[in-house]
Amino acid sequence: MAHAISYSLKELTEQLGGSVQGNASVCVTQVASLAQAQSQHIAFLANPKYREQLASSHAGAFILARDMVGVTDKPCILADNPYTYFAKVSTLFNPPLRGELGIHERAVIHPSAVIGAGVSIAANVVIERDAVIGAGSSIAAGSVIGQSVQIGTNALIYANVTIYPSCVIGSNVILHSGCVIGADGFGLAPEAGRWLKIPQIGRVIIGDDVEVGANTTIDRGALDDTVIHDGVKLDNQIQVAHNVHIGEHTAIAACTGIAGSAHIGAHCTIGGAAMIFGHIEIADKVNISTNTLITKSLPKAGTYTSALPFSEHSEWLKNAVQMRHLDSMAKRLRALEQQLASMEKKND
Amino acid sequence: MAHAISYSLKELTEQLGGSVQGNASVCVTQVASLAQAQSQHIAFLANPKYREQLASSHAGAFILARDMVGVTDKPCILADNPYTYFAKVSTLFNPPLRGELGIHERAVIHPSAVIGAGVSIAANVVIERDAVIGAGSSIAAGSVIGQSVQIGTNALIYANVTIYPSCVIGSNVILHSGCVIGADGFGLAPEAGRWLKIPQIGRVIIGDDVEVGANTTIDRGALDDTVIHDGVKLDNQIQVAHNVHIGEHTAIAACTGIAGSAHIGAHCTIGGAAMIFGHIEIADKVNISTNTLITKSLPKAGTYTSALPFSEHSEWLKNAVQMRHLDSMAKRLRALEQQLASMEKKND
Amino acid sequence: MAHAISYSLKELTEQLGGSVQGNASVCVTQVASLAQAQSQHIAFLANPKYREQLASSHAGAFILARDMVGVTDKPCILADNPYTYFAKVSTLFNPPLRGELGIHERAVIHPSAVIGAGVSIAANVVIERDAVIGAGSSIAAGSVIGQSVQIGTNALIYANVTIYPSCVIGSNVILHSGCVIGADGFGLAPEAGRWLKIPQIGRVIIGDDVEVGANTTIDRGALDDTVIHDGVKLDNQIQVAHNVHIGEHTAIAACTGIAGSAHIGAHCTIGGAAMIFGHIEIADKVNISTNTLITKSLPKAGTYTSALPFSEHSEWLKNAVQMRHLDSMAKRLRALEQQLASMEKKND
């Protein structure tokens, strides 16, 4: 991604805060890792335990925590939080790569669709009847925007995304390739050995500033809506079932599954590969560990886990087989305790 | 999804059975949840423990179990099974949203393909050489139907589905967006530190009335076919490996994986996030719990589980570490029992 | 997949080695399983325990291990490794099904893209600015090749694949439908209860002879690149996070997730549904079992496991509940041992 953006350290601190140590007129053109950086790059160090990497880095400048003043002779920006500062610098150098402004002649847009100003709509995008695309939004090749979908402003929809009819997508939302918004929830009623399909007539409502990872699926509600609140961040290959609610600014790592009608609080962190049962309530500020299965409501904040420690295989087998005897072991342990207590009594 | 379908309770019971309590000429235009329903809606109550929600609901009518007669003054339909009755009412009000009849000018159809009557084929659909599309089927934008694929009648294929060459899809099948039918199975032979690819020359055969969720993948067989029998329902993000067979009317929840050549019976329920080993046989009417790993054949019906209970994290750590000592604990327990038995003998 | 390729056993052994037992002029036109084979087919038997299937098979010829000479009257090829021999025979009969040579008139190719000789580019493929497609590569319908992507020679890209800008794909790579190469890694920095997005400016670099399964996702690096080395084989629905490295000829089964910056060695086998923590190092020749969570570096070769044995459900519940008491059980066991030791001492 070639570009020609350049900032001096002085300009960066004027825009983002922090203070310069050393030559503030030094210019940088991109961020880089300590290991890969060259003289035109600015690197950051958030963790003091890696400070010896500063000496060997070829970066032209660093972003450091304030208490690391003096650890290098090179020009630095001192910041309260080097990582978030770095995120902001990187965002200056790397604005989202939107498509070319305008509507590609090979996009297929229904005449009833309402398209805002300043959009980018790529080749082979299909926008169906009565859809509304907000100003400044960008839709990449092959994405399909269903009937009556509403998309806010400045959304960034990558290639080959599918949005089913009537879903609502907020502003500044990012949808990565292959994600599917609004497919039918898994609603079935058994009758005489067969499954009747329950029509899924709710929608998916996605708030502002949400990011949805590649090949993640969010199902439409059965009757009411599935709701993803503002600022939620979903990684790749997450499954969100019908009528789930996810609270503001919750972040969920890849491969997690959330069953129907689970309500997850705000400011939670979950996964990856966690599984959440349906019809439960998870409080705000809950952290769920990788590979953990949550089977009931979590009414208070905290960290919850059910992931197992691994072992070398033959070792594991010996121990795992005992899983099938835990109840018996518990009973035998209790019997021994009683037996011993009665022996002690006799002996006294 | 605007529509203007209206039924009186009398008309509903004439078509679907059940009996009306109260004013049978009341008309409803849509189903809704008890909480969201307005006067033009019909809601249902299957679980008597939520009966107090009836009083506060604004629904114009209810579907109730026969033994709930008299719990409300509003007009009701009494049915043997309110949930399946509701499913049928909802299906009347919400027929599947098929695309516009006809073939969009921007579809790309090979001249050798055979297209049935009354189909809907959307923009950017690609139908390759010798494919056959049955009458009344609907294929949404961006889907790719490979060479010699056969699709039955009234199938509903959502946007951005991919079907590889030679696969066979039954009638009334629903394929949700992003699902991939017929990609190569993971067939590799090791040779001198490298992997030789085994060509995957079987097909995927999908029966009638099957539904496949968003981003689910079903691999083609290595030599023989992968077979999904009539009435199977697959949720999102399921992986079905080569040469798997899934029996009639089995339903599988999201994120489940089924390894190669596993044969699963009819009328099973599985998952989500279950994992099934390859080359095993699972009987009819088996239920496999969420997050459960099935490592060997299950010759008889029943419910099988290996999912762990979670705990608060620090609590979990203390317990989980003992997983690595279970074999030793079992041995020590046995030693204690023997020691105690010999002491008791001595004391006698 | 109709075809008219025919080989005599003599021709096969001239090309692939091995020796013929019986009539070497017998011709076969396709491989098949023992059960399905007809007289024009060649079948293989790698596992001697299935040798009774030879008698009932209608195959015209067999591929057998050398020590099975004489077990059948039918013509055979005797090979050191019947399975790899079969793989090679099957590859002769079943060359990859590439699209028609040439560029479909409905492909959308930016004029700055560089397209090699002998390519097949299907309808609705989109190739963006400055992309480079190597000679002999085949790209199926609906795939989107981002800006400045480089693809080597003889790559085979199935329908509806997405490759984000600047990624590099080697020669002879196979990408299955729905896979997404180069979406943003899940890089977030917390600030005041919100998540700042860290721009993901690394690339995905995929070596030669790599195969990527359907709906697998490989994220671009945060600063440096995500690297998949030569000969790696990835099954379906695998998630590879940013800055992961996977060493040469490692094979990973479906539904596995690998967290950010994990470095996996060469010649490993992993999964399915394994989960690998981020920022760890896994040595060459490590095998990780199905459903296993790897939480720390594995510095030496071996097999590692954390998957649980399942039980019948009610049995499982009784045992699983004890998971929450393991620490207490361990303490009580120790107490009993001490108590008993002191009693024995007293008794002596």
C-alpha cells in the first residue's frame, strides 16, 4: 500500500498529544515493528521488558511510555499509553482503503434504492429494491445488499459480503468479506418426526462503530430482532444466533458461538472459541476465557473459564480416563474419611 | 417485509385445525412475540409458566394449548401443540421471500444449462455448463452453480452460495448465503515429508427438504459421495467432511464439525460445536450435547455429553490443574483403601 | 465429470513405478472404491485387514502392497505404498478441473493488472488495480482479487474467494470457495471504555503448493506479515489470526483456530477444532489432537492432547460436577494419607 504521507514528531504531538524528546522535526512516513522498522518509520514500545529491542531497532523514532524517558538517544514521543498512541499514529498513516469514489458501471442497483453522496460502489455489487446506502459508505465487489436494507454513513463493506433483506447497519460499521448478516435463525418445530421451519421475521440491527470479521454470521431474529449495539467488535468466524443481544463495546474473539436469545452485556470480552448457551443473561464487564462453555447466566462481572490444560498424549490418556470415575472417586473418598473417622474414634 | 395478508381466526382454524375461543371473525395480519405484539398480531404461548405475560400482551389474539382455555378474555385458537400451530400460521403470513420471477439480464448462464419454468435467477448468478435448475427454484445474486450441478424444484438458494461441479441438490432445499457445497475433501497422502493431494471425485448429494445454514461447508466425497438425506437441517458454520452420511430429519446446530466418513443416523440432534470423529457410526435418535466430542461409534439411541462445567477463573485454575493428577489420585485412593482394609483386618 | 482418459496397467507402471501381476494390457479409465468399482475401474487396498473386500469387488484391477501378491486372480499393480500410488493414479485420471482458457467477457479486470499467459478467468471475477496473475492460473466466478495482489503460476482459485489488497499467493496454490485471505487482524486498543482499531498493514504471504479449504480465513498482519510456508495444507473453516507463521508441509484439519503471532513449525499435524494460543512457538513435527487447546509453547516434537472422553449424559453429569471439587478432593486425599500415616505410626 504505497503512500506519501509524512509527519514530523512535532506535527504528531500537536495533533495527538504527548511530548517529544529529541529532534521534533524528524519526519516519519509509516509505523513499523521494532524489528522491521527503517529510518523513515516510527515504532512503539509498550512493554518495558522488551526495552533492549530499542537498541537494535533501525526505527527513526519511537513512541514510549513517559517513564522510559532517556532509554534511547533517538527522537521519541512520550505518551501516557504508547499502544493507543501508536494506534492513532497508525490511523493517520493508514486511513481505511476505500474503493474509488462513484458507482462502478458494473454494479447492479435497483432504481428504488437510495444512494447517499460520496459513496464508492464497486463492480458486481448488487443493491436490491428500497435499500438505503448512507453518504460516504463504501461497498466492495460482489457484495449483495438485500431489499430494504439500511446502511448508515461511512460504512466500509468489503468484498463478497451478504446482507439479507430489512437489516439495519449503523454508521462507521466495518463488515469483512464473507460475513453474512441476517440469514434465517435455526428455528424448527418438531412434528411427526419432521422439522417444521419457523419463519424468521425479525431483523439484524447493528449499531454504529461495529466491526464484523470475515465469515462471521449473524442471524436475523425469529420474531423480534437480533441486536448488536454500538462499538461491538466481532472477530472472524463467529456465529451469532437469532435474537441474541450484544451490549456496547463488547469484543468477541474468533470462532465463538452464541446460541439463540442469549443477552450479553456491555464491555465484555469473550473467546475465542467460547460457546454461550441460549436464553441466558451475561452481565456487563464479564470476561469469558478461550474455549469456555457458558451454560447459565452470569449475573456479575468477573472472569469465567472451563478450558482444560493439555498434556503429552499418553499422559493425557491416563488422566482423562479417570474423568469417567470422578463420581466414584468422590464417593470412595468420602467412605474412606468416614471409615477413618470411626477407626480413630475406636482407637481413642 | 411489508405485506397485506390477513386471516380471521375462523379461516386459520379451517385451514390448520384447532378451535376458536371467543370472536372467530377477528382478523390478524402477522405473528409476533407476546412482548412486541399489537392488536393486529397473533401471539402464542407454549409454556404455561409464562402465562402471566398474556395479561400484559397487546396481541389481538393468542394461540394456546387446549388446557389453557379460559386464561384470557381475548380471542384464542386452542391447539394441541401451540408451537407447531404457530409455525404453520407464521408460514401462511411469511412465505419465503423469493426473488423476482425470471432471469436477470445480468445473470451469466451457459447455453447448455437447462432452466426450469418459473425460476427466479438474480443478477450476477453464474450457471455453468450442463447444469440443471428445477422449476420454481430461486437463485439469489452472486451464487455460482458449477458444471453439471442438478438442482430440484422450488429450491431457494440465497446470495453468494457456491456449488461445485456435479453436485445434486434436492427439491425444496434452502441453501443460505456463503455455504459451499462440494469443495474438495481434505484427502492427503504423505510422501517423503510432503503431502500428495488425493483427487476428490465423489459428489455431494443433498436430498429434499434440506436446509443448510450460512457459511456451512459440505465437502465432496473422495471416491464415493457425501450424502445428506431428506429433511436434514444444518445450522450455520457447520463443517461436513468428505463421505459423511447424515440420516433423514437429523438436525445439527451451529459450529459442529463432522470428520470424514462418519455415518450419522436419522432423527438425531447434534451440537452446537460438537465434534464427531471420522469413520464412526452413530445410531438413529442419538442426541449429542453442545461442545461434545464423539470419538467412537454410538450403536444405540441416547444422549451423550463431554462438555465441562465452567467456574469463576481462579476457582477453575485450582481444579483444572488436578486434571493432570487424576491418574495419580486414583492410584493413591486405591492404595489408601488397601492400607485401611489391612489395618482394619489387623485391628479385628 | 465425464472424461475419456484410459491407461493400461503397463502404461501406469511405466509412468509411476511398481510392478504388474497378471495381464498388464488391461485398461482402466478411472479409480473407484472397492465397493463401487466396476470393470473399467482400478481400486486400491492399503489396509490388509480389508482384504476380504477384494473378492467381492467388481474392480477390473487393483493396487496392492507388495506383500499381498497372490491374494487375487485379477490383474494388480504391486506398489510399496498403495495409497500414495493410488493418489498418483487418481491424479492422472482426474486433473484439476480448471475453467475454460481465456478471460470471460464478464470478468472485470483493471487495465493496470498484469495477466499471465494461459490463464482462465471466469465471469464476474474482479481483479483490481496493479494485481498480477501468474501464467496458467485459473480464477473461478465471483472471486475478487484486491489491489496489488500477486498470484503465482498455475494457481487454482475457486468461486467466490476474496483476496484483500497486497497479499502474495505462491504457485500451484489452491484456494477453495469462500476463503478470505488478508482481512484485518483483530487488533484493538482499549481507550476509555471503547476500542480503537489498530490498522492492519501487514500482508498475507502464502508460499507454493499450499491448499486452503472452503471458508477458511487468514488475516493480514498487524505490522509485519502473516506467513504460510510452502506445502501447507489447510482444511475448511480454519481461522488463522494476524502474524501467525505456519511452517512447511504442516497440515491442519477443519475448524481449528490459531491466535495472533503463534509460530507453528514445519511438518506438524493439527486438529480439527484445535485451538492454539497466540504468541507461542510450536516446534517442528508436533501433532496436536482434535479438540485440544494449546496454551503454551511446545518446544519439542510429540503428540499433545486435552480432549475429553464423552459418556452417556446422566453418567457424565455425575462425573463432571466433580470437576468443581478436584482441588478439594486432592486436599482431602492428602489429609487422609497423612492421617493414616500417623495412625500407622501410632499402631506400630
